[in-house]
Amino acid sequence: MEVTDGKNLINADYSNFIVEIKDKIRKSQYEAMKAVNKTLINLYWGIGQEIYMQQQEKGWGKSIVEVLAKEIKKDFPEVKGFSASNLWRMRNFYLIYKDTENLALLVREISWSKNIAIIEKCKNQLEREFYIKMTKKYGWTKDVLINHIENKSYEKYLINQTNFDETLSEKYVNQAKFAVKDEYIFDIMELSEQHSERELERALVDNIKDFLGEMGGNFAFMGNQYHLNVNGSDFYIDLLLYHRSLKSLVAIELKIGEFKPEYVGQLQFYLTVLDRQVKIDEENPSIGIIICKEKNRTVVEYALSNCDKPIGVATYKIHDTLPEQMKDLLPSPEEIKKRLEGLDGENSWIFLAYFVAF
């Protein structure tokens, strides 16, 4: 279709054509970045394997890495990344993952700097698998990844309290569980120890980017004090988010005190209204999260037992420690593996466009 002198408005068909071409370019750039990253990781894996094998066969010590680093620098003076310390990391990288086939493939999907952070800061393979998959899925930068590790996101996801097993279809249960932590850290905001629920809500909204990051990624902000009207009566949800992978509205109620069972009834009502008045046909059932200052885990368990809407109950704190007593609540390795399966699957290239950044 003809476009005139360039000053007139471009018609819809031409605009769509331009968008499609731009998308193709972005996807091509993304695929190129992925290919470069995979090639680099394959190289590091191969070097690490050779170092390890030579040490095993010939009894060489750590000094061989020092010699190798000097020889590489002599022939490739402009090439970085082959210092003695990094060569030793390559050896450890291979050694850690060589007997775990699924992880050996996954590590090629994230950058070297993120792999190193995971190796050096995580204690076991299940924890490493969690952070590799989350980094790949949500496109975490290195700094965001380290922040999640230091905030113990792995443990907090695994001990969360929800009724999702009973209220969601099997297809979405694991993914939904990873959308709810057991504890959120809100010390990214200047919030005094004594604060009201409205002050907490306002602080979260004022720092919405940090808040969504703490929620774990893949959330979009829909509004605060979200208005509902039922037959002339007005109701307000503290925060309404949307989970893009789950395709679900997520209603959040903030409580500055200890969890009370009646909070579940209130949120269950809100979810019913959202499902009937706001949710569109292709979306999944709405999910609720109650975030309170404290909770008794047994009281929460009882309160959720007869609830027919998907609800999770979490706490928030302004520091990042995992209490010792919580460590006993972590599920078995078998259960952890089952939950980690919820992180698999295809994701939009747009969300992943950042994960190859160093």
C-alpha cells in the first residue's frame, strides 16, 4: 500500500509490517546472543574438563593452572577471562556438573558470571538447579540473582504455605507455588518499624519496581486500593497484580499484625468477585496472597484447609535471615525435585533477552 511523502500518518497495515520486522531483528539478536553465550560456556566447560582430566591422569597440582594462564596470556594478550583464578573456576565448573546431565545442559543457558555466582554461593545441586532455572525463566541480572541467593529465596519458596494443591489444576500447581514466597523482605524501602497498613502499601507502590522484583518476577502491577462493587457495596483490594505466566490476577492483602483466620474469608470473597467481574475467559482463576507481619503456621494450615479459592499466606520482614526453626520445614530432596519441574517450559524471548549479559 502506498505511503505518501512520509509526513502523513502511516496506515495500520504498514505499521504492523514495521513492528513485525523489528521483532524479527530483536529475535535474531537474541538468538545470536544465546549462541555466543553457549559457545563461550562450551569452551569453558571443555577447558575445565581438560584441566581436570590431566590432573587425574598425570597427578598435576594446582600450579599447572598458573602455567597455563601465563601461556595463554603470552599468545592471546588481548583476550580476557583466562586468568589462573578463572581457569580454576572452569575446572570446578566441570567437576560440579559433570555427573548431573540435566544441569550440564542448563548451565549453558545462562552467562558465565551468573554460573560462577551460583557455584560459589549455593550449597547443593538442588539449590543450584533452582537458581539456574529461575535466572533463565525470569532473565535475572547477576545482581538480582545474588540478591535472591543472599535473601534465601530458595528456602523461602520451598516452605511457603498455600492451598494450591487442593484448589488449582495439576498443570499450574508447581508454577503457582513458585509465585508465592513464605517471607518477603521489604527493607529496600525506608519504612519505620512502626507503620500502618496504608503506609506499608504506599511504600510498596512508591517502590513498585523493587517490590515486583522481591515478588519474584513475572508480575505486572494492576493497581492499589483496587475498587470492586457488588450490588452497590464498595470493596477495595490493597494491591492487585497480574502473573503473566500463570495468566492469573493476584490479589494481595497487607496486614501489619499477626495472621487471623478471618483474613482468608475476606480474601476468598475478593477472589470470587475478581473471577466473576474482572477475569476474562482465557485467564486462569485468581490467586490471593495474604502478607502479614507474623503467622502461626498451624493456624494458617487450619484456616486454609476448607478454603476453595487458591490462597497463600506469607510474612514480611525488614531483614533477611532465615530462622533456624524454619530450616526443619524444608521438604525432602524428592519433593524439591518435583517442585523444580514447575520451572521448566518455554518462555517468551522478551523475558530472557537479558540473561546472557555478563
